[in-house]
Amino acid sequence: MSRDAELMAVEAQIRSAIRDCVNRTSRKPFRWGGLSGYQQLETIGQILRNLTYQEIDTDYLCLLSAWVDQALGNNLSVASDLEEAHNWLRRIAECLRYPEHSSAKTSDGTNTIQSPKLPLTSFQVRREMEELLQQFVPEPQQNPAQFVLKKKLQKLWDKYGANLLHCYDIPGLPPDNLKIESLFSNLRRHQRRISGRKSTVELRELGQSQVLFVAESEQQLLEQIQQVPITEYKTQRRRLALTEAPRQQKRRLHRNPVSTIQALVNQHTELRTVLEFQALKY
């Protein structure tokens, strides 16, 4: 017996969301893909468990729910260890007074890094950091991720700690260069998109203006754009929208997994209701 195509398409999107959990990328130092993926999978599992599986066409979602619960149970200890290690990393960032743009946000959208109200000195930061490292004593057998993090942090602090604190004694000098690095990265990415080139050396200064070089004036450029038939333009826009749909869905899933998965489940329920009504009608 064939199933409804739209119903199967919704199930495919839920399955794709589950697959995305194990392929989350990391953006160090504060965004850990493995931990984010596990938290996303927890959200999906919670929503799937709340469904009523006695209804028609819910067998596949019931199977997905069982698989998700099994994956969550198998990786619970590892995820707990990673989450605690991530919390310690945030505490390290708080001790160093990293600016707000550099830190990761909590699940409720608030930022754990607070801007200092009083002037800091390198002596104060060094004392707080050494006290924090003394408190961080994980068990190597029970908490391997925390142990590796503590070992690496201690090694880096002992080797470079004395040379990292001058910024707290110099007014206006930030404790990191992540903001300026992010700016350069965005500029290079934009230049690659509009040029199609892998290298950005030639486009460093004039990358955003390359499109103007194909016309002698803005009027001529406008005339060239207007030569494209409106029907062809709309056709290509629809193709672009279809191509961008999976990426946009993944972005929504990463930003707000609860509402995204809930919307898919609601869509699945509505389709089942329509199919049941049609079956009773005929």
C-alpha cells in the first residue's frame, strides 16, 4: 500500500534533522558541534516521545523515536562530560573577561560573560585564573574530556600565561582578536561568493565592485540587467528558493530546534488528518 507523498516528505525532513545532529560543525573555542548535536537530538527525542502512536501512519515516527532514545542513552555519559567541560571553559572565559561577542550563549539566549565594571589588572586576572585551575580537578577515568581540557589549559597557562595578561594593564587593548578576525573572514567569504575565485588576494580592495567593471556606466549596467526576461528571472528565483530551502531549514533547526521540529510534527499531524478524512469520505 502506497503512502502519501507529502507525509513521507515531512518524515524525510525529520529524519534529515536527526542526521544533522551527528554532523554539527564546531566553531571553537565556544561552540562545540558534538555537544550542540546531542542537545539538538534531545529536543527532537522529547518532541517525538510526546506523540500519540496509536494513530494511523505514526509507525515510522515511533521507530525514529526509539532510535533517537537509543542514541541518547548510548552517549549520555560522554555528553554529560562534554557539557561539564564546556561549562568550565566558559568559567575560564569569564575569568579572562572575554567580550560578549566572543562567548557562547546559553540555551535561553543569555550570555554568561559579563563585562567588568571596575578596571582590571593583570595581577587580579592571574590570581583568579590560578584559583580556578586549582578548583578544576576532574577524574581521568570518569571524566576524560574534562581531564584533557584541564591538562591542556594547565600546560598553556604555565607556558604562556605570563605573556597573555598585558592587555589588562593597557587601556583599550582587547583580550582577544576574535572580532577583527571575524571581520576579515566575512569580507573574504563575500568576495569568494561574488567572484567565484578561491583566492582573495586580488579581490582584497575591489572585490565588492567587480560587477561594475562589466559596464561602462551604471545606466548601461541597468540596461544589461533589464535584458533578462521577467519570466526567466522568476523561474531562476524559484530554482534558487528550492535550492536554498534545505540550508534555510538547517539554519532554523540550529537556531530554534524546538519550534522547527514541532512545526514538522504539526505538519505531519495535519496531513494525517486530511488523509483520514479523505479515506472516510470515499
